[in-house]
Amino acid sequence: MLDFYEGVYLDALDSFELERVRGWRNSYSTWKWCRQHTVFGWEAQSRWRERLATDPSLKMFGIEAATKSVGVCGFTSICR
């Protein structure tokens, strides 16, 4: 966990409820800013989670504020 200002912190994405993240991802207000501009189904979400667990070039985090999940952020194309 990475602790930031006023109770806002980053935590491993595993702590997030998968369906909530998918709901955020499928909201136009979110996906208009993402690389993929289509609805994210359950199977695609599951494949994405599997890729996060095995691909060292991806690191994603849940953004927590006090006791509320408020978003997702991460790094892609990480070179070692």
C-alpha cells in the first residue's frame, strides 16, 4: 500500500471488487479517456485481470479515499 495525502492511498488492485471496476470501465465518462473504446464484458475483464497477474510490464492500483474506492490507476509498458 502507498499512503498519500489525507487518507488517499493506492492499494493492490486485487482488493477492488471486480464488478465495480468493470462498471467504472464501462461508463462513458471513464472509457472516453481510455485506450479501448468499447464495453468491457465479464470475460474481457477476467482476461485483463489474468494478464495483470502475469505480465511484469503492467502494474495497476486501486485508489482508495478513506473507506471508499474512488478509481484505478497504473503503469503500462514498463521496461526492466
